[in-house]
Amino acid sequence: MSTSVSCKNVGKIWAAGTPRAHEALRGVDLEVEDGEFVVLLGPSGCGKSTLLYLVAGLEEATSGEMSSFGQSITDPAPDRSLIFQETSLFPWLSVWQNVTFGLSLGSISDKERKEIATEVLTKVGLRAALDKRPHELSGGMRQRVAVARALAMEPKVLLMDEPFAALDVQTRAKMQDFLLDVWRDAKASVLFVTHHIDEAVALADRVVVFTSRPGTIKEIVPVNLPRPRDPFAPEAQDLRKHLTAILSEEVDKAFAEQEALA
Ligand code: ADP
Ligand code: MG
């Protein structure tokens, strides 16, 4: 199996070398297999988003080495796409134009773009929304458009930063099922950030638990539960209990640090 993302001893200091220097990550070692679903779990402010920016190539690590499929990560690449909590769709473009926006800079005709859009929007169950504008869609639908836009780039790695955090609980559960279908289909690796333990256990092949800032890997917990998963299975309950215990230690530490700063 090949490695879709490799981090070796990765550290990130924001504003390094200035009085505002701020260490977000330290000594992160992580190898993500091709096709693997990895969830990053940790207290707020521990550097989860920072790590995704580094993998996306949007920011540079201060130390360590990062690569994707053997290629050193230096810049953003279309096959490593990042999906945020709040989707930024262009309000003046239709859904299909949004979905293929990343392709429109190339030499692709409108006809081809619309074909690609139709294909990926069908995958996310939004074919009927092709000509709609973003404001006509619900929050869950907008996030599915964001996933479709990422799929249009044929990603090998999907980077998702709390993509369902703004959705209500029922919609979120639906979106998790939907994401697992898309993942199976796309055969991409997923690096998914959340601070919800339930979400981690529902989705992950492995859960990477971070310490409070500077984020280091505290424990990597494999989730060997068959899919589709039963959230009430005793093994799932045990996993949630374990994750809750190790996470709450770190949340307490993060709170203490934030109080000291205040
Ligand atoms: P998480 O996503 O786990 O909540 P972040 O990666 O957003 O955490 O942030 C980790 C730390 O780095 C925080 O202390 C945050 O304030 C800081 N940070 C994040 N982005 C920047 C930035 N662009 N410049 C300076 N500091 C940042
Ligand atoms: Mg974050």
C-alpha cells in the first residue's frame, strides 16, 4: 500500500522568529495509507486546522518533512483539497459553476464543465440543484456542493476541517453516512478534523488524538468496527469511553492555559 500523506517530526510555529511566535504543533509523526479514513481529534486550539493547512500546502511547516505519495508538499495541489466548516460558495454563480470553478481556469469548455458537474452532483444526490444558486440551498446541501466541488478535482486526499460542525444533529448523521458512501466510491484518503467523539467513532479507521497546544500526538486509536457501524455496539461504547477519558485530560489542560492567558 502507498502512503497518501506522510508527516515526519512536523512542527509549526506561527510567526516564527518574531515576538508573536506561537507554537501550534510539535513533533507530529503520521502516515496515512492510500484510501484510509483518519480522524484528527483534539481540544480546541491544539493545532488540528494548522495540520490540515500544512497538508494542503497552504502553509509551510517550521520543521520536519511532509510528503504526499512520495512527493514533498510545497504548494497546494488540486488532488489535495480542503473543505471547511463554512463553505465559501460564490453566491453569484450557479451550483454547477461553483462545482467546476477550479476547472474553469484550464482549457475546458462549458459543455464539458457542465458534464463533470452533473456527474459529481449526481454522486452527492444534488443533480436537481444544478442550476440553483447557493442561497436557495440548505446548510447540508451547501456542504454537499462543497464535497462535489472537491470531487470534481479528482482528489487523492480529502482534507475536511469540521465540515459538519454547523449542521443540526440529524443532518450531521445523514452527512456522515453520505460521506462514507462518497469515500468508498472515490477511493481517496480522508483526513477529517472534529472535536466530536461520536463523529470520530462513526467515521474513522484510526483516530489520532492530540494533546493540548502545542499539539503532539497523544495516542492513535484504531477503530476496528465493521461498517455500517452500530453506534450502540458495546465495542463502540468502549471506544467512546476511552476517547472521552484521554480527550478530557487535554481539554482541562487547554482550559487552564487559556485561563492563565486571560
Ligand atoms: P484547532 O483547529 O485545533 O482548534 P488551530 O490549528 O486553529 O487549532 O490553532 C492552533 C494554534 O495556532 C492556536 O493557538 C491558534 O490561535 C494559533 N493560530 C492558528 N492560526 C494562526 C495564524 N494564522 N497565525 C497565528 N496563530 C495562529
Ligand atoms: Mg480548527
